[in-house]
Amino acid sequence: MEECPICHTSVEEILETGFVGCQFCYDLPEIKKAVDKMYGGKKHKE
Ligand SMILES: [Zn+2]
């Protein structure tokens, strides 16, 4: 399980709660992917 090297929040925890521990959490590849999905990038949800 991957975790943030700065705040040690695990990817699993972030995905579960929807909250990152710090701004560096966004640098985790799995979080980037999840954020893209969650916020839909440039596409709008129907
Ligand atoms: Zn972090």
C-alpha cells in the first residue's frame, strides 16, 4: 500500500475518506488517478 512520504496518509485512507493529508498526497500516482475520476477532469457528468 502506497502512502504519502510527507504526512504518511495511506492511499487507501485518502480514497476512503476523500480527504488528503497534505498537498503532497496529490503527487501520489494513485491519488492523481482517483482525483481525475472523482472530479471528472474536463468532462461533465451526465
Ligand atoms: Zn500527504
